[in-house]
Amino acid sequence: MLGSAEPDVNNNIMASLTCLDNDEDNSKKVSGSGVSCRFKSDSESDSGPVAKSFARLCSRDEGERASALEELSQKVLVCLGMDRSDSEQLSKQTLLHLLRLSNSCPLQEVRSKATELLRTAKEEGVEIPRALASGPSSVIPAKEMPMEGPNQDVLIESFLSLGRVDHLTMVMALHPAYLSCFLRTQQALLELDGPLPHHWRHYISIMAAARHHCSYLVQQHSAGFLETGGEESWLSGLEHAPAKLRSLQTLNKLLAHRPWLITQQHIEELVCPGAEPRWSLAELIHAVILMAHTHALCSFVWGCGLNPEPDHAGGYTFQPPSPGHLPRSPAHEDGRQELADGTVEVEVLMKRMAELQQQEEEECSQEEMVSRFERERSESIPTAVVRGAPPDLLLCLVVDPEFRYEDFAPRGEQSPTTMRAQDYSWEDHGFSLVNRLLPDMSHLLDEKFQVVSNLTYHRMAMHEGVDTYTLRKALWNYIQCLYGIRYDDYDYGSINVLLERSLKVFVKTVACYPEQTTTRIYCAFWRHFRHSEKVHANLIVMEARLQAALLYVLRAITHYMR
């Protein structure tokens, strides 16, 4: 399964969600080695000088960073003076912080020093953690991650701004233009001024991520929730959260799985006078964008096979590696194996793209255009075996876990009414509504949609100088077709011409039930493309899905406001 370092990772997720952010002693839960660890417990957490040294590493002043690095080094070495009875011992939190820096800090001097300090601690007999994965993704080789080179600037900026470079950022950095606008949007949603309290924003994201069993995002937002003053009890079950947050559950599950079912009545129940508890329209628009953003991000996390962070539950261990154990690499590691056969497949696709571009001027009747859309949306695409409910420790954050995506047009049943993009579009309707209720967010979302729609490097697999517009448009429109959105001026016959069946299986799985994504279906599509091109496809899936969900909920809000 994508994104899983070990089969039983989820068993320890909730138990360790807060081990780095509170004052409980969780050291016994995390070690698991049966050996007495020579580090202090979390009840003696790094709230003093060591934490300040870590914080100063994010200074934009090189001299300040160098001073902080030297200070950190000295304090760690003092902690290693184990022969003195009054010496301060290294905390688990410090060790995990060093592990993260040694794995992902884009500043070479910081990364090297963290590695050196961990090595010194080990030589002094301290049981040190090790990362369970060799890189940010279980399907993309670590050597392809842009820790050095032209894409490094955006990683350095992320580190200096946020204090860490997580796996999500490292994979997105394969497309730095997109990553920049993504980070701006995420910052605005979670950190800048807005109608919702900051810890509520993280909790809403936790609720959204749990719908897709995404422990990666649940852990990220749990840490943010606690850092912004959230009550730890909320993380043990929805029943501990305020009723106002719990009232979002119906909208949350519809947005995640079947947004076309959202109606004006769902909005009325939350915002109309007399609703208890009552949401303001500004609060609600912030909440639904957070939920839709997180649901779409789950698609990216699963689709790119993100591994747990090295300082998160399931991402590290204090146990030594098993003798002779080597991590397995995914198939087609360089993305361009089987070149001879691949050349034929790619050239066939390029020929089809060129033919479609030449045929754009040919018109067919509106009836035929509708018929092609209906054939596409009702096509049966098999996906992975349906998995059950979320792991028990995530189940407490999910209401009605059996509720999942169902085909917009199931065979033999009356399907919901198609949403015609001309009747309610982002450009003509959604943008202005968001701009009215949550200023600036409309521009950030619009920028993100534009960047991913226009993103191109004019190459495809082993070919350069390629116009990929028709392929990118087919991907976008296929995803929105899965959500019942039709563009009158698009010929849906192009989709079957350009999207091979293995690609459709991947896209439908990632867009509609991302928790079912497997390594096999990732490796099966575009076998001769670069991994960065597959990440590009995941970005299109994420943004097309986000826009589709937003269109349905924004349309319902518009109808309520009339």
C-alpha cells in the first residue's frame, strides 16, 4: 500500500500523535526495543535552551544560524557527559528533531551537523532513532528528490518559514512553481487572519483527513492543533469536540465522497437563524474550503505514496535494523526502463495528441457531445479491492465510515443531474462568492488552479519540445467527469483516445477513494514517464477534484443566499 512504511503503522498512530507536543511521558510507548533508553522522558520536554537553539536554526541570517548550530552542538555534547550525575540527558524530542534535520533539512551544514551529533550520541551509548523509510515516498526513489540543485531555493524558504521541510513539500518541490502557490494557500487557510480560531482549522482538517484514512495528514494537523492551543482530549474522539464542529460531519462526508448530493438544505441547517449551533457564512466558507482542500490533499498523499515523517509515529524506530534487511525499491525505479517498448507506446500517444489537435476545428452535434460524456461517465473502471473502515484509532474521528464514493452514474440506476460547467463555473460564479465571503482566498485558489492547468515543461517521457495541452486537459476533464461535471465545448471522445486504461484506474482510485491506492497501480500507468511527470498527474488530480467539490458546495451556498 502506498504511504505505509510498515503493515502495522496505524496501530501506534494515535498513541503517539502528541508525543512531540505535550508533557506526557510517552517514551516507553515509542521505544519498543526492550532496552533502557538513555534519554530523558517527554515530561522533561525541550522547552528551554535546546528548543531555542533549534528555533534559531531558521534564522535568515547566516551568522545567526552558524551561532545557533554551534550552540546546539555544545548543548548536545554537554548532555552526553553521562559520567556526571547531574548532567542533563538528551530527550527523545531532541533526538527525533535531530533525526528529522539529518534527513530533510535543505541546508547542508545543518543536515551534516545533525547527522554528526546523532552519530556521536550513538558512540556514547545513547539509543538513537532511525528513519524507517529511505525517502519521502515509497514509490519515488530518494535520489530523485531535489535536496540540491535549482529547486532547492523553495525548500530553503520552506525551512526558514516553517522550521521543517516535510515529505509533502519535498515531493511537490519537483514542481517549484506549483509548490510556491500551494504553500501560500495553505498558510492563508491555517495561519493568517480569518473567521475561524487557529486550532479549529487544524481540527477541521483532522476530521477531513480521517475520512480517507490519511494518518499522514491526521498526524500533521494533530501537531498543529496542539501547538495552537487545542485540547488533547478532542483527538481521542469527536464526542469531545464542540457541537459546532461536530455539526460539520454531514457536509464533511458529502464533500469527501459525493459532493453532488450537497443541497441548499445542508447549508440552511448550519447557517439559518435558529440553527444551534449556528455558523456564519464567512465561518462556513472557511470550513468547507479547509475540508475540500484536505480531502484533495489526501489524494496527493496516497497517490504519491508519502511515507510517515521521520519524527511521526510509524516513521521511526529505536530498534536496530534486521540483519540483511534492505528496503525494497519500487518497480521501474528510474521511470525510464524498458525503453525500447516504451518508445513505441509514447510515440503512439504523441501521434494521437497531434491528431486531436488537428481535429479541434471539426464540430459534431451537441447531442453527440452529450452522448460521449454520458458514455465516459458511465464507463466501468475496476479499482482495488474495497478496504474496510479506518483503523480503530482513526475510527473515533469518523462518523458513518461506510459512506464512500459511488459512481456518479451507476449502471441500471437513475443518475443525479449533471452539473453543466456553463451553469455554475469557478470563473463566473465560485470565484466571486469566495471573494465576497473570504477575501484573498479566491485569488489564492484561482492562482493554484491556473498554475496547475498551465504547468508544462514541453516534454513527455523521453521526448522534448512536446505540446502536452490536450493530455493535461483530458486528465482534468476526466476527473471532473467522475464528479458529474460536464463542459459543453469539450469532446469527451478525446479521453478514451488519450488516457490508457491503467491511467484511468489510477486516476479514478486517487480521485475517488485514495485510501485504496496501491504501489501496483502507480507503477502500471505511464511506465516510461519520469516520476516527476507522475507527480504532475497527481497535482492535476488534486486540483481538479478540489475544484469539483468546491463547485457543488458553493452552488448550494449561492442558492441559500438568493
